[in-house]
Amino acid sequence: MSEDLSVPSESELHRRITTRLGDADPEEVTAILAAHGLDLTPPLPARRELVVHRLYCEGVKRTGTTAKDGPFTLDIPLGPGPWVIASEINSAGKSSVLWALSFALRGEGFAGFRRPETVGWFHYVRADIEVGGVAASVRLTFERPGRPHARLLSADALPALLALEGRSDEGPGVRVVSEAEPPEVEALISRFMMDRLGLRPISVWTAEPGAPKGEDGQRDSTEQVHSWPSFFYALALNSANDTILLGPTTVGQLPVRLMQLFLNVPYASELTRLVTARKAELQEGSRIARRADEDTRAREQKAEPLRAALVDAQQRLRGLRDAQPDITALLQAVERAAAQVVACQDAHQIAAGQLEAARKNRLTDQRAARRARQSSAARLLLGALDPEACPRCDHDIDDARRAIEDTDHRCSVCANPLPEEPDDPEAAQAALTRIDDRLAASQAAETRSKAAADQAILMLKRARTAYAEATAALAAVRSGEAFTLLEQTQKEVSQLQGALTLAAGETTGVLPALAAVLSEHVAQPAGPQSLTDERVLAVATEVVKEVVDTHSRALFTELNGEILSIAQALGVTNLGSVNLNLAGHLNAIKSGAKHPYASFSPVDRLRMRIAAVVGMVRVGRRRGIASHPGLLLVDAPTADEVVPETARQVIQTLYDTGNDIPGIQMIITSIESAVWDIFPKDRIVTGVNGRELF
Amino acid sequence: MSADFESDRFSDAIRLLLLIAAVANPVGTPVGTDVPANAVAVVHVESRLQKLDFWLRNPDYLADELLNDYERSGETILLDLAGQILDSDEPEVCAIPMLRYLFGAFEYLDQALSVLAAPRLVVVRQHRSQTRVIQDSYYLTGKGRQIADQATAQFPELAWYTERALLVRALAEATGHTALALRKRQYLQRDYAQTPLGETIPSIADRARERLTALREATSQGAVHE
């Protein structure tokens, strides 16, 4: 072997990881790995050996048709080397015996060996075994078909167990180690076998059905932990129709993992757990991110009506504020309007006074004019009349006395001189004209005053209207209703802003108390710690995978040769080569062409499986490493084989294998006549005359 | 021409002539022995003439009295007549302020009457007891009637007195007037003691105008007296 197949120590692995991380603190790396439950201790040497020494069964056969129905007891002594459960007839119970044994060894019957009609016949199964050098006896009591109660016995030495009769579980040095009710039986056996054989569980990662795909297109996955029941597929081999080389599933490359397990590839199990831890870490991260995304979207949706309401409220608030003029300006406007009213009142008072004065003047002039005309008319009518009688005594005035007025200018009544009255019609007319002119002037003055007064009234009215408007505007602003509406709207805006902050989870610029509340709700983004975890896990996976791959490649190369020779010996015709790779592909060349495993016939698939398992045992024995436990349960290896020579060759090979390889116990079932020749009689388990076993 | 028309005896004389012409009753036939020759109509009792003259000279008092009467009777014509006077400048322009009703006023009236008596437009007859005048009678002569008619026809300023005198007489004595009910009002029986004292009876035009406004508002609101 040119490759370095030394197994690095834990500290060496840590060193490699730390170096590759560049600036990492070794202690921190160790702490992170420990926090994920990952310890990279190299596997300790284990005595991985499983030998069945006795199989004891009790039951009641119920076929309903033959006279052989009734209670039965099977007590089969076994041990290392080749064994055959043989019969000359079909339906003799060979597979059922393997099924009963598998139940005791696995904690659950192996499905490939199960014959449904016989499941209910078994009431008690006892397997005395040696596991990793420890003597144990598995006791299953079936109170219901396939649902046993289990009791695990141990003894200092195997003979003490083998000496116990039938169901007896008490003897010198024999003790009951553990017991389990039906649901826990598988777990008990699994735990016991894993502990004794130094096996660690294998984690594989399985996509969750119906899980949403992430941004990287990966579905969320769950961890599946495979343990003893899955490992048992490397022990129990049958000619079934499934196309898997090894194990119950190909998910998570389980067949390769099983081969690495049984080839004791160092850190194979740790690698699966590293991969799992890293995947869990990544997945948790992406789940957190996705949840945060969903939360954000949900918050956005929830916040949408709030946002709309806030915009509306803010708009209304702006409108209300715009509609609220500066109160100082309003006060000034009222003051100005009041001053204007006072000024107009003064002007109006003056104009009214002037009008009144003008009116009085005009009235005086009009009255004077009227009197003057009346007086003038009266004088015209009366002044020219001759006196006819004395107003005092009523005596007639004669012509002689009237003549005196003309001649002597003396009164015809009282004889006194007449007053010197210039009777000048032109002067009288001039006086009337002056009076009329004065009246016309005073009338014009009154008209002007009237116009001025009307104008003053109009101005005053306007000023009063302006004042009323100014005071009304001021009152409107000061009115409780408008102010209350403004306050209410302001409050509404504040409440909506708070609600929006909560709903949208925006913490920037909010009040400390609100931010504190929000920090409880909002998922914090992934911190640097988890980023470091992810990096450490990624690098650790890388480092460990290199070790695993190196060993796997070397061992697989060796295994390929074993598989090829064993398969050919087992009668797989025209097989040119196999090239097992790390993806679990066998890469077989048959008849010169690529031949996928699924294309082999069912019996060839069984033979390839036997070759793989036996190959692993041989490689392990040759290298001196604990690998396969050495027990093989093979059901009908020659079924469907039509060529008798080939069948004989297969039986012979299996017998030789069981005989030649140290530590192998090969238990096969067969109906081939060759078994009777090849297997010694004490290695043949059969019924009377090669008929029913029970 | 004197500017003091208040004391113009010709003006007073012509007003008295027009008043007497408007309110005098025909002397009738057969003519009594004490009736002067040429007399066509007569007004008895001086105080009556004085009271008629008072309404003639004071349109504001006349309007105020019309409002009093309207308040009592609710006759819309009275409110309208008061309105015509008070809405115009009549109280200020046409008023001839007079001394308070004192006996001394007679002299003034006599002075004006003498202007009418000398040319025999009016003849005054006094019916006396032993000690005092019981009643004066003012006879309008044919010549007085002719001058009064001439004055009314030729001078609008003077015609106003005739019209107003006829209205006042119709109100006081139910002598019939356009749109006026034939109802005798008590104006002439009312004393003037209630009028403010003083040398000159003051104008009540402003007060009467306020009453007019109030009564018009009350009327428009349906509070009409009946």
C-alpha cells in the first residue's frame, strides 16, 4: 500500500482543522466541536465478533391441514464455521428458523426471512451467543405474534448459559442483565449489540416530504440515525427483489457507510455525525432566515392597512395645520380691522355732522326763501289796498284822508307820517334772487355732504364687515372644535406611528421602551458565533472526510479484488471487474460491458452481496482490524439456480468460506441435494428424513 | 324788505285771511242785522281760530296728533297723512313758531287782523257784556274772499295754507275731505297745557318722526290698532 493509512489522533485532527481555519483558536475549535457532541477520538480496537451457539424455539404449529399440527420444540446447537439448515422438501420451516434467530439477534425479525404464516407459531425463542467475547442469552417470550417480551441474560462463561435447560434462566453465574417490554425490545438488543461490538450509529440526512425548498433549492431535511437493525443487513442476506447492495436504503449513501463501518474506516461514523451537525446548523440558519423572511412578509402585510391609515391621518393633519392660520396674524388683522372701523366711524360722524349742518343751512335758506316769497306775495296783495276803515273803531276812511297819504305822506288812518319805505321792485326782486341763489348753494352743499356721508356709511359698513370676518376667523381658530380635531388627529398620527413601528418591527429611531419590546419579538440575525460554528464544522468535515476517503479508497480497492474472486466462485458468470467507489456504485463490468447492480438477477444480486460481505470479512481479517462480526445468515443462496453444477459450486464455496476464514459463522438454508454431500452431518440442521424441521 | 319774516305782519295777515276764508261758514240768508255789509262768511270765537292757526303753523304737532289718532282708531289714512308731513321737510320749512298760548298773543293777532280790517277784507264784531268781550266774530267780506282766491290761485306758497287749513278743518269738524272719514275729532277741545312751557313752543318733529318709525314697524308686523 503506497497510501498513508495511519489513523490521525484527535489532536492531529484538531491541528489540521485549526490550521485550515487560519486564525482559529484551538481551544475554541475544540469547544465548538464539543458543543455539537462531536469527539474525534480515534476508534479503539474492538473485538467485533458475533457467534451463535444455540438456538432454542418453542411453539405451536397450526397449519390446519396436517396431522403434524401441535406444540413443537427446536433446540439447535451451533457455533463458529459453516452451518446449513436443510430439507428435501419446500415449506419445511428453514427460513422461519432463520427468522426466529434474526429476531433474537436483531430485536425484530428480519423481513427477508419472514414467512407470515409461521410468525404466530413461535412462542419462545432463545439464542445463546457470544458478542465481543461476552456470553449472553436472548430470551424472547411471544405473548402476541411478533410482539415479544425480552430478557437478556449474561454469564461469566458460555458453558453456564448453554447448560441451562429450555426456558430456564437460572444457573450458576447466570444473571439477568436487562428486560424489555415489546416496544423497547429492539432498542435493548440494538444497544447491547452496538456496545458489545463497538459500533457507532450512522446519521444520514433525509429530505422531509413536502418540506419547502430554500433559496438554494434544498428541501429541509431530517436526520435519520441508523443503528443495529440497519447494520443487520450486512449479516442477513437473502435473495430478495430489492436492488440495494447492502442495507435497507440507499438514502444518505447508507450502503457505502455500512461498508466503511464494517471495514472499520476510521472516523467514518464521526464524519456522518459531522455532516449531520453541519447540515443541521446550515438548515437551522436557513430556517431562521426563512422564518425571519416570512415574519417580515407577514409583518409587512399586517402593517399595510396601518401604513395607509397613517398616510391618511398625516394628510388630514397637514390639512388641519394649513387651515390654521398664524394666530398672531389673525390678532393683527382684528386690530387693524378695529382701527379701520374706528377711523370710519370718526369719518362717518364728521360726514354726518357736515350733512346735518348742510341740511340745517339748506332748511334755513329754504325757510327764508319761503317766507320771503310769502311776504312778497302778501305785500303785493295787501300793500296796495286802500284803507277803507279804521281797524280800531271801524269808521270809514274817506277819500280826503286817503289823499293825504299821497300829498302829505301821512297815514290815512292815524295821520302820522308814513315811513320812508323805498318801494323798489327791482331791489325786492334782487333780494329774492339772492335768497334763491343762497338756497341753491346750500342745496348743492347738502347734496355733496349727502354723497360724502353715504360714502362714509359705505366705508363704515365695509370696515364693520371686515372686522366681523377677522373676529370670526380668530374665533374659528380658537374654537374648541377645531382645536380638538387637530389634537385628535395629532394623537391618531402618533398612535398609528407606534402601531406601525410595532407591526413592521422597525427599530431604528424608535423610543427605547418600544425598541426593548421589539427586540423580544424580532429574531436577531445570525451572530458571528454561529457563523464560526458553521466554519469550524465545514472545515472539520473537510479534514475528516479526507481521512475517511483516503482509507475508504484503499480498502475499497482491496475489497474490489475480493468481491470479484468470491462472486466468480459463487457462480456469477462473465463478471470482468468491480470498482466500488465512494458514491456506493459497484461499477461492475459483466461480459465486457457496464452492468449496474440493479441489472443483476436476484440470485446474482444475493451472490454479489455475499461476496461483498465475505470480502469485507477477509480484508478485515487480513489487515487485523475489527470489521464484520463474522456472522452471516444466508437464505437460499442457490434459489432459481437451474444449473446443478453451479448450485453445488455455490454451496461448496460457502462451506469453504465458513470453514476457512477464522471467526466466520455462516448459516445458510438450502434445499440443494449437494448440501448433504458437502456439509458434515453435524453441520446440517434438518427434520426427520429431510422433511419438516418442526 | 325785512329779513325778520317772523314779525312780518303782511305774512301773518295773508295767512289769517286764507285760514278764515277756508274755515268760515257762509253768513246765510236772510242776513242778520248785526252782520256787516258785504260780509259773505263768518268765523265765531277767537280761541277756535287760534287753535286752527296752531295746527296750520306747526306741522310737527299736527303730525303728532294724527299719530295719536291713528293709535286709537287704526285708520291707515292718518298714518299716511302723518308720514307725508314727517317724511318731508315741512316741519322745519313751513313751521311758524309761536309764543306759548298766552293772552298776550291777542295783540299780535290784532296787529295782523288790523292789516285785514283797514282795507275791509275782514270785519271784526265784538259781542260784549258789561265788563268784557264774550265773543268775537270774524266776517269775511266779498273783497276778502276775492283776495283770498287770488292769493291761492297766484302764489303756490300761499295756496299751501288754504289746503292745509281745509285739511285741519275737515279733521276737526268732519266737514268732509278726500279719503277722510266724516268723523269729528277732538283736536280743538284739547288744551295746550301739555305742550312744553317757554317763550316759544319748540319743535317736536324729531320725536314725532321716531313715533312714526315705530308705528310703521308695528303696523308692518301686524300690530294694527282697531
